[in-house]
Amino acid sequence: MDVTWRKSSRSGEAGDNCVEVAGFPGGVGIRDSKDPHGPKLLVGRDEFAALVASLRH
């Protein structure tokens, strides 16, 4: 499966503390941009929407 990871628009220019996300058929993948081959978290789309809403508050 070919996946396109996108860096968060909130990531700073310094390049630290960056999160990347990618769409998957089963949900949304989240990973640390400094460790692209490291662990990834896959959450459902509803859970991801709830996470983003929570972070905005």
C-alpha cells in the first residue's frame, strides 16, 4: 500500500516535535516525523476527529 504522510500544519519550522498523519482505509495513521520507520498509531476516523477537536480546546 502506498501511503502519503503529511506533516502537521502546526509543526514548527525548527523541525522538532513534528507529527505526521496519513489516511488509511481503516482510519488515520499518526507517527513521529523524526522516526518515520518507528511505531505508528492507527485510529478510526471518528476517534481522530475527536482527538483533533479535543486538542483545539
